[in-house]
Amino acid sequence: MERGGGDRTASALFAGFRALGLFSNDIPHVVRFSALKRRFFVTTCVGKSLHTYDVQKLSLVAVSNSLPQDICCMAADGRLVFAAYGNVFSAFARNKEVVHTFKGHKAEIHLLQPFGDHVISVDTDSVLIIWHIYSEEEYLQLSFDKSVFKISAILHPSTYLNKILLGSEQGSLQLWNVKSNKLLYTFAGWKTGVTALQQAPAVDVVAVGLMSGQVIIHNIKFDETLMKFRQDWGPITSISFRTDGHPVMAAGSPCGHIGLWDLEDKKLINQMRNAHSTAIAGLTFLHREPLLVTNGADNALRIWIFDGPTGEGRLLRFRMGHSAPLTKIRYYGQNGQQILSASQDGTLQSFSTIHEKFNKSLGHGLINKKRVKRKGLQNAMTVRLPPITEFAAEEARESDWDGIIACHQGKLSCSTWNYQRSTIGAYFLKPKELKKDDITATAVDITSCGNFAVIGLSSGTIDVYNMQSGIHRGSFGKDQAHKGSIRGVAVDGLNQLTISAGSEGLLKFWNFKNKILIHSVSLDSSPNMMLLHRDSGILGLALDDFSISVLDIETRKIVREFSGHQGQINDMAFSPDGRWLISASMDCSIRTWDLPSGWSNISLYSVVSLRPLPTDYVPSVVMLPGTCQTQDIELSEETTEPSDEMIAYDSPEQLNEQLVTLSLLPESRWKNLLNLDVIKKKNKPKEPPKVPKSAPFFIPTVPGLVPRYATPEQNNDPQQSKVVNLGILAQKSDFCLKLEEGLVNNKYEAALSLLKELGPSGIETELRSLSPDCGGSIEVMKSFLKMIEMMLDRKRDFELAQAYLALFLKLHLKMLPSEPVLLEEVTKLSSQLEETWIHLQSLFNQSMCVLNYIKSALL
């Protein structure tokens, strides 16, 4: 079972990799210009982290470290990005790590404004604090009465040194000098709340967005209104001005529309309707470029370019995820690099596990494309298909025809989709003759060849369609396949068998070709969903009583039953080898079931043994992975504390006294003890290495009339051996001393431990030194034989006892008959070895007999 312990706990079975499809939320983005790289970067907020994108390609360049809570507002200057969470805010350097943290507010912070070497923060109680960035100290604190002046917007007017402009929910504005802590001027406002403040390209001119949908272009130097604009889409959420030579202002709205206003002609020149499906959180024109960056709570970040003759903006680049909860996800293909996902927002999208540049959206399903083209995009919302509830995909013939079939919420017809073209397909599959209007499609599947789609309906009917032509190819059963609604359909890998599950509690097996019923199985409860692992022929059934049944489609029998979930099972998945079944439930738990053993396991990769969990076990909360692959991998100290389920199983040295137990030593320690002389002979060098003679600095010469070089003197002494035979002076080893102690106390564990630590050469040296000729004695040799006898009695280290005894006999066999004491001990060992081996041989023969029967018998 997937579980954890503590508030921040890693799973014992799974490791968080990364979160896919997160790009933006309702927090306005910030745009920064990097003077070093000479390009713009946009930073968005995703929960507790910040994403930074390169505007040129909209590629993700950085993911910040996570903050303790969700981010509630952002701001940025040329060096740092500021993000507030709760009543605290932090400064990020290099878009990655936190370098400063500012604490002092008592309420949640909702506004941030960089101000040179300072930063201004405002909380929901209208307490304004000015901080020195690098010392993290308060410079000034201002408190406002919320009932009179509740701060809703903040702006540092261009060229206004040490001055800030504050807007309020009551409608008035105030201009403050923060250095002298003086209120310079109060603007009466327009009797409605201020929602946005933006500096215009002209000095002294500010755009004021109001709750009424008005945008006021106001000169704050003379307190004079220059022009007014009004949008009927609700409060103004954000404002931005073009600075590339066109006097255009853009204003965002809560319904996702953007209005474009000409400041010279003082009129609306264009509307960007449905720029986002939710409110426009932020919009920014890039400096001196015809590009507009927008983001919204619909999990989308878009860049628009204004290169048309009428000044309209077209979508240039975007990063988009789902804006509503998901309904189903499945891997597309066998390489695990693409994930198809359907959502309640009505879209079908593909997310890459490799890189975000491979993401693509298959779009919204439309009931009638021609009608949309004829009546325009304004009517597109009325003809969109409902959200996808179930889908099946197969890539076998994706280049030839559609390879995805999907059923929609409350709809009878199922839509086909084409993955390569990233669009809805050519057909809507549904029966031609139906008497009832309330019948809907509830289950779908595609054959492994990609030629046929099987669709189950709420009326109990199951139909087969050709994916290439969309033609109906028959139905299962006479009138209907099931009396209840179809909860699941599946086709095996060879197109021979079709399995269907009905809400009446029956599981039926059909011949795929002639549509004849083969077998029917009655279930204990109504099935909720069904999943088939085609390679192994294992069928998983999630039932309405929160249990899981596993069937073998060959024998058509239930082979496993799992219980433990406390809520409806939403989805299931098999491991590629079919040995594991993973289930997700409404009780917020993910459980992994081991099919061969039938356990609910807590371990897959670690050394923790597989043990079943109690049926009433409640798993702890586990942290979700972040958007960065290397993020959140540091575990707290709590995770290292072993719990009752996480304590590793310590195997005893011997499971039972009657069982023959082998040692844990590698074979290299004992297997070649009898062949050491052969190994040494093979490894012996043919001749010793020769050291080159160094020439003398002055070459010696023989005195005489004719100069002759002196020949080096030859050493005629034969080479003497450097090995010294110590004889009786040889010092006894620790092993011999432990054997002598064993004769007194009859304990040989210490001697055996010393022998286990030695290598093959060391073991041979120790056993050779047991003889009296090498410094040992007859008593020490007797003690060694008693140690072997002790090992055989306890049936432990069985292979070591055999190897040690064989080497001992090889070294000292000639002297054993002449020593009655040793001969008596060897006779005892011989009978003991024979008894042990006869018992083992009988067990081996029984096992071999059973194996041969299983291999040859016709079962």
C-alpha cells in the first residue's frame, strides 16, 4: 500500500518525479529584462513555486525552490523576484533560491512593489511596510484605516523620486513621499474602487482601472483627467501600454476578454475575446516590441503578436494545461513518453514526460465544425462537446486513420480523435435507431490492431464500429448485452474475446467475431470500472463495495480479491509485467497490490519484506511532487525514523535447528580451497623481474698505455634463499590459540569467526600450521576436528565445514592413521557426515521427482 509518515514524507514504494501541465494560476505574472542575455523573461506562479520562461521560445528556464505555503502575490526588479505567502515574503535570486525573507506583517500580504534598494509590502489590513532588501530590516511602516482607505493598488510613478501612489477600495488615491513620511496629495477618485494602476508612456500620466469597468487616464501632476474608457465586462483586472510607436492601451477583464484602445482617437479599436477562459490575471506589453504577454487562472500563458493591418493580436506562442479537474489519463504508446489526459474543461491534451516542448493540445470537441466556421467563433462555446468521461487510444494505425475514441458526458455519440493531426476526428459513432433520448455512451475500447472500436451504452447495448470507415459492424447479444448499464468493455490482444461488465452485477465473455456469448460470471457487487492487461490476460474489476476482483480471462475465474479502500475506486493501472495492480480511490489513497502473493504490499524496491497490511489501515498524507524533477527530494528527519511497518526484517542466522543452513560468505572464500596449488602454479611467474643496471657516472677504465674499459665483476656466489625456517620457534597464530581455548571450554565460535575472515591463502596457511612440523600439535588438530563436528551438529555454515574438512584431509591425510586420537575423531565425523548427507539426498530426490512430474505430466 502506498503510505507515508509525517507531514512531509516520502513514499516507501514510489518516489515523486515531477508535476506535469502546470503553467499559471490567478497571480499576475512579472516580466523582466536580462541585460546580460539581452532578452525578456516572464515569471509565473504555480502553487508554491515560480516558473521562469524565456519569452523568445517560451521554454522553461528555471523552477524555483518551493515555499512553505501557496504564493499570493509577486513582484520583480532587475535582480530579484519577490513572492509573498501568508504574512511573509521572500526574495529569489537567479529565479531559483531564496536569498532574503521578510517577516513583520500580521495579516496576509497582497501587494508588493520594488523600490530601488527597498521593497514595499502591503497586507490586507492596509499596513504598509518599507523594507531594506539586503539587511531585511524595516525602514518605514504606515498604517491606514481600512474603513476609510483600504489599499487595493500601488504604483511608483516614473520620475517621481521617493514617491508612491496608492489606490483604495473606497475610490480615493494618495500620493506619499516615503522618505519624509508625508502625504503629499489626495485624489478624490471616481466614487468606485481602484483595481489597477499603471504608468503610461508619458510622464505624470497614470492609467487607473476601476471596479466599474472604467479606465481613467489621469495626470497626477495637475489632478486632471485626460480621457476615459469603459468596458462592459466587469472590473478592470490589469492594464498595459504599447511602447513600440503605437498609442494603444490594453485592459483585461474578469471574463477573459481584452480590450484594445487607441489613445489618439480615444476609441476601442479591437477586442480579443476569450483570450483566456477565466479572468485575465496579468497582461504586459514588452518594451518596444509588438508582443503582449498574458496569463490567467485557466493554467495558460500566452504571447500575442500585433502584426495585422487593423491592430488585432494573434496568438504567437503559448503554454497551456488543463483549467479544470481531470477525468481520465492514460499513456499513449508503449514508450511512456506521452500522457493523454481529458478534463472537465472539455479539452483532450497530451503531456510529454520528457520536455514541455513536446506537449500538444488536441483541442475542444465541436459538434459541427461547418456551423462554427459559418457563424464565427462567438458561437463556438454553444456547439462544444461536453467533457470527455472515458477514452481509449491505440497507436497501431495512427498514421492511417483516427486512433482515439472518446465518450462525452451525457452524450450518446462517441467522437474519434487523430493524435498525429492533434484534432478531432472524422466520425461521431452512434447507433442509427434508438427509441429513447436519455441513452448515453458509458464505456469504450479499441482493439490492439486499431481497426475496431467497442462502445457500451447505458441501455446495456454494446456496439462495434470500424475506425477507418465509421461503419457499424454489429452488436453483442440479441437485443442488449446486459440488462443494466455498461460499466466496462475490453477486447483481448488477439481480437478473439470481448469482456463486458454490467451494472446488474454480471461479467460476460463474448466471441468477438460472431458476437456470441461464451461465459457469464456473477459478481458479489456491481462493477464500477474494468481494466484488462492484454499481455497477461489479467482482468481487474473495481466494484461498488470498494473492493477489487482480479480474473484470469483464460480460466474465466476470480483469482484474487482485494479489499481495503474506504471510498469509490476512481482508476486502476497494471505494471507492464502484470505483477502489480495500482488503484486510486476517493479516500485519497493509492494502493499497490501484489498479484502473485495477493498481498497489499508496502515495499517494491527496498529491502523491506512484503507483509500484508490490516484491512483498517489508514495511510498517511504524502507530499505531491513539484514541477522540477530534482525538487523536494530532501527528506526530513522524520522520514528516517522507522515505523512499525517500515522496520526491516532481520533474518535469524538459522531459521530452524533441523534445517541445513549455508553461510553468507561468497564462493571465492571456500570453493577453490582444494585447488590452491594449481592456481598458484598457474600464477607463478616464469622468471623473476630483472632490474636494469644503471650505468656509473664515470665509466671505470683499466690503467695502461691503451685505454680499456673495466669489465664489471661477476658474482659467482649462488643465490641464497631468503626464507628462514623457524621450526619450533614459530609463533602461534590467534587461530591456534582459539583452538587451544576450545579444548578447555568446548567453545569454537571465536576460532570459526577468525577463519571466516581469512581468504583462501590465509585459510591454507592456518590449516597447514596445525601440524607439529609447522609449530602446531596433535591437540590443536584434534580441536580443529571438534570444531568441524560442532558445525555439523548445529547444521550451520554447512558448505564451510565441508570445504575446511576437505582441505584439512588433503594437507594431513598421511599422518592421521599414525595418530589414534585423530583417527577416532575422523571416524566420528565420517558417520556424522554420512547421516547428514543421506537426509539431504532424500530431500533432493523428492524435489526432483516433483519437478519432473510437473514438466512432463499433462495437466
